[in-house]
Amino acid sequence: QLQLVESGGGLVQPGGSLRLSCAASKFTLDYYAIAWFRQAPGKEREGVSCISSSGSSTNYADSVKGRFTISRDNATNTVYLQMNSLKPEDTAVYYCAAKKPSLLSRLCAGLSLADFGSWGQGTQVTVSS
């Protein structure tokens, strides 16, 4: 079973930056597209960004485009989410997840919750003065 662990969250001022990490154990990540989702208090979980298994393609939610950058280092089994120009509305628990096994597991088709499994435990990001 693929195990994912998020880290790097914390408290940051509006306009600040954080870099989240998603690390894998038991299996290598290079077979899977990896996505970041987030869930704010009282809100449904929403997709943030996705990166293909090779890192050759990415996508972003409109709300974070131009501010967040997803990347991966398959040599260290780690996916990153660089978050710049953070806003209070970015406050949420951030989760990484691997796309469910299929012939298209390496590709990002979108940010649908139903397409992803092997969720991490989440890391809290709080943007506040």
C-alpha cells in the first residue's frame, strides 16, 4: 500500500510563503500522478494542483494559479507545493494523494476527488496576521 506523509505547514502572514512536502514510503512515486487537495473549516475538500508521474505536465485550480507551483523529485520520492503570496482564504488542511491505479495513473486528467486515493494525513496551513 502506498503511504504518503505531508509536512511543511504552519502559520504564515498574508503575502508570505510556505513549501509543502509529500513523501512516500513502501513504494516509489514515479508510477503515479500526485495531487494536492485542501479542506478549509466547514468547506468541502477541493483540488489545488496535480503533477504527472514524470513531472512533464501540471495543472492548477484557478484560485491558486500564478501563486502556487507543484514539482516533484522522484529520486527522493517527494512532491512539493511551493505556495507564494498566501491569502487568508488559503487557510486549510492540505493533503496529497496519488491517482488510483489504472492505465492512466501517470497522468493528470483533472482534480476530481474520485480519481485519487492513498491520502496522506494532512498538514495545516494557516494564513493570518
